[in-house]
Amino acid sequence: MLLTLRLRNFRCYSTLNWEIPAEGALLYGSNAQGKTSLLEAICFALTLHSPRTTRMERLATHGANDFGISLDTDEGTRRLQWQQKKLNMLVNGAGRRDYTDYLADARPVVWLGNTDIALVTGSAEDRRAYLDFLGSQWHPAYRPALLEYRKALKSRNLLLRNPRHTEATLRSYAAILARNGEILCRMRARLLELLRPHICRLHSDISGGQEIITITYRPSTTTPLEVAFQDSLEADLRAGFTTIGPHRDDFTLDISGRSAAEFASEGQQRTLATALVLAQSGLLQVQTGHAPTLLIDDIFGELDPTRRRALLTSLPADSQIFITTTHTDWLQDTPAPLPLLRINNSTISN
């Protein structure tokens, strides 16, 4: 359980000391008041990941060159201090040497946002990010393989555009890509297998229908990666980048045998996207033994009353849940499931 959140120079919060309700909270207020930033701070403290940016400096208050987050839980305190372009990580007062060490005993997190429909209608990059965010919490080997793969990919792409490259150096990076890429491919395929029953059940619960959901992993190549990188070298040199590999993988979603992206209605697409994201909660609880913290950012206004009530009913009872909304009109037909708190100008009040 999350107990207290303290912020310094984080987004719009110059300072904050928030005693968190045991159930979580329904946070309401106008746009640009700090609702999403609260959820982002919790997410970053637990996962070292922001759903809004990949650049650390953007988390700092405008004009500040550092920020701090302190999150007390029933298992101890996690502290992050970013200054001089370096992130210092502490758990219960002890420094953690790297991201993997910091995340080894972190609580799982699920983030639902109003842009999640992109998991159905958006690019392969959106769906890979979904798998990477989940995979990094699901298995301790996932994040190291992902980081090593990304590092080698960046170096190889630079070499491919450098006329002074050597084939030996390209082969060495290809070997790193192949080794870590095979791990990623296996884990992503396994993740989708484990997610499938959760997604199908949640989709049925939220939609009230019996549509058949099909999820298919689409790797960029079925050839073993060590061989594939050798075979694609000439094409990669012409393109100036690595044309195959897990960084180009995808998965497809069908509803009753038809592409959800092409043929489903917006309501069906949004329901499927919600089921995709919420399915992470069931999987993470089974795999880690901990109920994930749920961070739900401004999605209830996009759902009709029937789907809204069905979604609330589907939320895990033992998770601490945080919901943001810009208006509370929808509460007229849906009872408030959590303590209602107002956020105005980065201030929290009852």
C-alpha cells in the first residue's frame, strides 16, 4: 500500500506532501492543475518509467534543474533524486546501483490512459511499448535484455551510416542484438499467451458480449536472428539502419475474425484497449503475488454508462486505485468508488 507521496520540483509541484488514502483516490479538477502529474510521479517512483516522456529533464519543474520524489509504502521508502543529469536511487535509505537493482523489489503498476486506444488503432511502436512496460515488471530478465538490445541497436545504426565501419564491428553488434533479441521475442510471445485469457475475460465483462478476441504475435522475421542479421546486412547498409529485429515486431488484434483496427467501432476499439491494459493487472498479480497499483488517467468520460459501470466492477478489489477526471458529471449515474479529492493549482483538497 502507498502511504505518503512527497515531491520537490516535479512537474507543476514545487513541493507536495500527500497522505494517500488507503483505497486510493478519485482526483478531479480542470486541465493543467496537476492530476496526471501525481499519477506520473507514482508511476515513475515504482517503475522508473513515465508514460508521458522519455526525457528525464522534462519531469523537473520549469526552470528547475533537479527534482525529487519520495514514496512511502507499507514495505518502506523509495527515494529518487535527479540532479546534474544523474538519477540517484535509494530504497529504505540504501543506494541502488542501477535500474535493475532498484526495480528488483518494486510494486507492479498498471497505467490506463485516454490514449490507450492507440494500442488498437496506432502504430506497432505503441504495442511494443505496451509489451516492454509490462515485460519489465513481469520478468527480471526482460528489462536487462531490452536495455542491452537498445544500446547495441543504437550503436549498430550509427555504424551503418558511417563509411568507415568494419564488418567485424557490425558482426559484433549483430551478435549482441541476436542474443538479447531472442530473449525479447520469446518473452513477448509468452506474455501474449499469458495475457490472452485475461484480455478475453475482461473484454467480455466490459462489453457484455461474446465476441471472440484473437491476438497474434508478429515478429519481423521468423528466421533465427543470428542468421537474419547476416542476411539483412546489405539491405541495412543501403537503408542506413537495422531493418529487422524485435524493434520492428508487432501483434495484431481481431474481433470475431476481423481486424479491430480496420473494422471495429470506436466503442469496440476503446473497450478492447481497456481490456488490454487492465489485463496486465491480473497477470502481474498472478506472476508477482502483489496486487498492482492502478493509475487510471481521464478515461471514464470516454465511456458510456454501461461500459463505465462494467469497468469499475472489473477493477481488482485488492488494488490501490487512483483515477483522474476533469469533470464529475458521470458520477450521477455511477457511484464514486473512491474518496473524492479536488486538485486546483497543484493543491489537493477534500
